[in-house]
Amino acid sequence: MRNHHVGAATASLLAAVAVLGACTDVNSPTEPLPVTVGDPSPAPTATSTAVGEIVVNTSTSGVFEGSGFSVTLDGNRKRNIRDDVTISFPSVSVGDHFLALTALPADCAVAGSNPQTVTVLDGVSSRRVFDVACSVPDGPSPN
């Protein structure tokens, strides 16, 4: 008797598929309506890009008589910065980046690493300070 119920259920399912296959769109009477099983929408994908920010400050010792420096990010994003001022590079992609202080006056040099490697994390501000030593005009060079 159990097989009889399985056979009847299979027959009912085949009849339903036949009816659905015969259905047509009233706007396009020659094309059958598509039959989908389950959720046909694609899985959601992440559309936002992970970014952070790099904040840069210069700290100058000695006598600085210049108009400022340039800070270059990855060799292509360049910003001007004055002595003892803070700037930022917003919307920097997550990962390692190179930050360099350039356009230094002849009597000034960066103390420490230049360029510096900065690791950017999603939603985080990474801070870097360039310490610059400048000599007294007509005095000894900071190099």
C-alpha cells in the first residue's frame, strides 16, 4: 500500500509540472512562464571597499626657513605639508603603503626612516611622524 501512495504522489507531481509548463504569459502568449525552484536571487556580495586613513605630522628641530615639505603616498599621491602641521590621506585601501617626505630644503634631513611603511587597517587612522632636523643657516649640516 505504501508504494501505491508514492506512485499517486509522483503522478500528482507530474501533472502539476505539466500544468505549469503549459502556462503562458498573457503579454507574450507564445512563451511559457519560467518555473523556478528556491530563491533565484544571487547571494549578496560585498560592495564596499575596505579603507583606512593615514595621518602625517612633521616635527622639526633646528632652524627651519623653508615653506614646507611634500608627503608622497605610494609614489603617486602627493600632499604639501608645512612645518609642525598635520595632514591626512583619507580613503586609503587596506594593506601596506609607502610614505615619503620629500622636497626637503638643503639644510634639513629626515631623522629616521624615509620612506616609512604604513599598514592601513579597515576603518583605522594610522599615524606617522617625520622628525626633521635642520641646521642653523651657515652652520653644520644635519647629515
